[in-house]
Amino acid sequence: LCITQPKMDFASKYVLLDQEEEEEVEVGGGLQYSDDECDDDAFGTAMEVDGASLGEVMDRAEAVAMPPPPAPLAAAAAPPPPRFRPTKKLRRQYRRKVQKAGTNVVALHLGKMLSDNAAIQTGDPTLCCQCHAIFSHTSKLRPCEGEEELEARVWECEFCGAENHTLMYEEEIPEGESNDYIINENVDSTLRDSAGSGEASAGLTIFCVDTSGSMCVTTEVRGGEKLRGHDRVREELKGIRTDGSDQRMPGERDDVTYVSRLQAVQAAVDAQIRGIRKRCEKKAAGAATSTAGAGGAGASVGLVTFANEVTVEGDGDRAGVTIAGDKLGEYAKIEESVKGLKFESDVSETADKLCRKVFALEEGGATALGPALLAAVTMASGVRGSKVVLCTDGMANVGVGALEDKSEEELSGEVQAFYDAVAAAACAAGVEVSVVSIKGTDCRLEYVGSVADRTGGNVTIVDPLNITKEFANILADEVVATNCVVKFRVHRGLKVVQEADEEGEGENENENENEGEGGGSEAPAEGTEAAREAKPKKGDDALTVTREIGNVSQSTSTTFQFAVREAFGGEEGGKLPFQVEIRCVRKSDGLQLCRVVTKEQTLTKERTKAESSANVEVLGTHVAQECARFASKGDYSRGRAYGWRNKEYIKSVSAHSPAQRTQYSAWKSNMYELESHMSTAQAAEEEDGLCLSDSEGEEEETSVAVRSAGKEKKLKKLNARRGKRSDAAAQSIIKMKHGRNLFE
């Protein structure tokens, strides 16, 4: 057994004690992410720090980017153009206070961490009685006075300082940074049975394919592209042309091939089925030669198609099931129709049959996407760690989850509720959903893609001829764990900063230092001044933050930012502990485990010292994820301000090495894509006379009733913003939230 020691990936070797202050950033309509090794303001940058007005920024941009022509010698100089004076409401909408990320950031590459093995500890983890930190290799024990038993000791928690009396044997004391505790050995017997000799099962993959009428749209390919299955179509056409002639329109070229969307998808699905079979056979052969009687890492593949109705083709080993009519509009009936269906045959036995079914598909009809997705997720729920790959070229318009001709209220209500329910079911069962849409189509990925977002899958928009490569990338990113919950814990001299955690995603476990004698006192009445003072601000007293991750694939990562408390008097060269607690169900063996990773970081007051070892990848991933979370909630102004403020910082720290500069350039290009979507959306809103303010409902000094009304108004406007979001914008936001391919 090869044991490695995965660790937290910090943005610097040091914890910087110099506290970063929030700065006010004003957003205009033309944010530039282009550096060109010169002053960004010279290219019309419409963001400024420390209170400069939008009008001043635009004046400077006009003066540099569009200089007036030289006046004739005899003529007087032309008067300057009138200054743009934004209204008070517009200026308020575009002004945001944001905090620079700095180097006090940590990234958890969960896929890599959980793919490695760690030392397995005996017994249960020992918890602090106050902050629930877990005893680790950094913890110190001292004898317990007055105890006769030698094993009785006192552990003074290195996080909160509480004293804990513990009876701990030597073999229970952790030795390395990373340790595993087995919580439940029988959480998923199907995974344990399939693990065999230790080889992870490839699990179940279900391809959910759109066969509606629009899938017949073709793409012109020069050079005579040859796809698998194309010969069958050619032979059918020959039967129609009795004279054997090559039918072409006058002037039509004979050196091109027209490939339909469905043909491209058929070729891609066929390639992946055969690829899965080949990999499984290779693993099985390797296991058989290395261990006598060892079971191979088998896999199953299923097919679901949808048009006017949903057809469950299964794994090709038995007759399919059709869901049609009124059943398409009822969630429970769709689940009931497929609950008994199982994929028990190995892909090595079913691949050829299933591929023949794939190439027998024909286009025609509407798009029952919602019912098909629900059916696929329900069937995949039988095998934890399964994948559902949905491929479509159009908007759902039949059955539950239909998006076509829906009002704003319906989209934000019943439609979103349906996709939320499917996502919740998939997360609970450990199913990852990925969505692939065809370039140039409108699929309303803001809603359909939310299922992929919550289950850790991919959302991609591809050219039909590149779809095979995209399918391969999705399937290569294997699920390594499910039902993952992460707790990030810091020393009492620090606090976790939560800029943009979405509702339900991050939760503070506040260790209020004032609790104790007055902990049971009556809370002040809501709406009073005392209540507003007593209400903890975001990030206050947050020693531990919990984040629900769900499914973890090899590319999954998440980041946290922490800050130094004002009263903390850390010394140069001192050390502080950090701890990550990961609870999940591991796919390789079905064990429910708790992985604890604890690491100490050195303190410094020297900013240059901390920034000289800055990790651009960690910083860039954190900023991208925070910006995407703001954008996902519809808070474009704050997302743009946060991105701009930290873009300048990352640019400055990346100058320390050519490799970091290359990373920064790639990251900047990806960030520009997200910024472009946000700024374009805001510009369109202004042009349409809409003022979808991001700041409504944030007033702290008004009454509860006024704040509540403001929040409701803001929510309504943000739902309107979601409804207007393009597929490209939705794809970009989800990609950034998961931190994928940011440096490529």
C-alpha cells in the first residue's frame, strides 16, 4: 500500500498578519482585462478605486481612446464634449466595496486528495469539547494532575484553547498531516462488492440523447468526413435512387460531406461505449494476471433517448421502455416507470448491441428533455458514483421541466423547482450529471445546467464535430467520492472570510467568545437597534465553515479565504494550525470515511516576503470561484468589482517568474470571458431601460419591513436577470464556479 500525504495548498508559504482593508470599486460599462504591458486606463477601463466617479473614468477613457482631431490653425479649439453625469441611483448600483484576496487563501484539490491513500487511524476521532477540532499530529498532550492512570492526559486545543481531558493510547495518536477515520463500513455494499481486488469500478454511465427534429440540422465538412454509421444511411439512400445516380443540386460541390447533429452524437456515443469496454477489459486482464481470482473492474452503459416521448433503451440486453402521454407531465409517474429497471450486464457483453441501437436512432418530434433527465437520474441512482451525460440541441418543451413559452414567474417557480428536485435526488444518490449542448442553439442552460452545477458535472457548448472529444473529457474526469462535506477550521486569531457563499452552500459554525454565563439570555426583539448590533456580520467569529460539495471528481477543487482578527498579536516567525475535515463516501471501496488534514503555517508581517512565494494558481482559482458565485446570484456589479480588484493584484504577484506570468495570462483570458458576459448583460439592461440594481435590500439602517421588501424586490429582479442569461454566460459561470481549465 503506497501512502501519500495530501495537504492543503496555500497561496503562500506564510500567513500575512498585515490586514487587508476593503476598498471601494466603481464599475462602468467597459471593463478591460487587456494588459498589453501598459496602463489599463489607456484602453477605456471603466473601473476605478477609492471613489473616483464613473463620469471621470469615462472622461479619461474618451480622452485617451478617442482624441479629437487637430483644429484648423485659424479656428478656435472645439469645446469639450459634455460630461456624462450618471444618476444617483445608477452610481449607487455601480459602486461596490470589495476586499483584495491577498495571499491568505487556501485551495483544496479534493479530487487529488481523495484519490490518494492516507493512514487509517484506530478508533473514533477525538474532538475538542468547544470548537470540535480533531486531535492531530500538531496537538500536544500533558499529564493530567491527580489522575492515577498514566493514559489520562490533558489536550489544550491549539485552535480555541479549551482544555480537554482525554484517555488516549499511543497507537491512537496521529503521526502525519493526513489521517482517515472509518465512519461506516457498510454504507454502500454495491461499491464494496465491485471493488474486488482494490480496482475501482467504472460504475454506470447513461447517455441521454436528444432525437428531436432539430437534430437533423447538418454541418458542412470539407474533405469527405467519414463517420461510423454513415454507410448505413448511404445504403438506405441507394435503395431510393433506383437509377444509381449521385443526386446533387446544380452547382453543388462534390468534395464536402453534410454531417447532421445526430450523426455526430451517434459517432461520439459509439466511440465512448467502445472506449469504456476497452478500458474495462484492460483492467480486468491486468487484475487477472496480478491476483489470482481477482474480479475485474466492470462497467455498465445505458441509453435514454427523447423527442415527443422518452425511450429507455437500457443497456441493449433487453427491450426498451417508453414513457409518453400524460406520464411526461408527472414527476412521480416518471420515477415509477423506470424504478425497477436495472443495468446488470457488463459493457463487454452489451457494447455491440447497444451501438447498433445508437445507430438506429432517427430524428423527429419535440423535446421532452425534463422527463428524460429525470428518468436517467432515477435509474443511475441505483449505482453510487454513476454519470449521466445529457446531449441536446434545443429547449425543453414537453412534460415536466419544459422551458418554452414560460413566464418569468413560472421559470423561477415551478420550472426551477423541478430542476432543483432532480439535482437534489442526484446529489443524494451520488450521481453526476453533465450537459452537452450544440453550438449555435438555445437550450436555456441557466436552468438545465443547474443540475450539472450542483452535482459537480460539466456544462459545455460544442461544435458537433468536436463532440466525441468532449464526451471523452467528461468521462475521463472520474468520480472519486460522493456525499462530500468539507469543514475548514482556523485558529482563534483568524477568521474565515465568506465573500460570496451561496445560500445553503457555506455555513458558519460560530464560536462566540462571549458565550458562557450570558449564553442563555433572552435575544433582543427583532427589528430593534439591539438586534442589529447583536446580529453577527458575515465572517465574524467564524473559526469553522462547512461547505457541502456533493460529488467529487478528479478535477474538483474549492477555496477558502481567511483574515487576521484585529486583536490578534501574532509574532513574526510563529506558527498557526489549519485543519480540513472531509466526510464522504469513497467510490473505490464504498467506505464512509472522515479524512482529517492538519497543517501549520508560518506567520509574517512582511508583505513582500509573503507575496514572493505567491501561488498564482491558488489565487486565480479563488478569485474565479468568488466572481462566478456573485454572477450566479445575479450580483454582477460586485462580481465585476471583485474580479477587477484582484486581477490587478494577481498581475503584480505573477511578475516573480515566467511560469507564473504564463499562468496569469491564461487565467486572465478566461476571466475576461466571464467579465464580458456580465458587462454585456448590464449594458443591455441600461439600453432596455431596466435598472436591475444589485444593491437593493442591503440597507442596514432601515426597518425590518423595509429591508424585507427590498430583498423581495431584489430577488425578483435577479430572477429576471437569470431568465435573460445566455447559454454561453451560464456555461462560463458554471465553469468558473468549479475552477476548471482556468490556466489552459
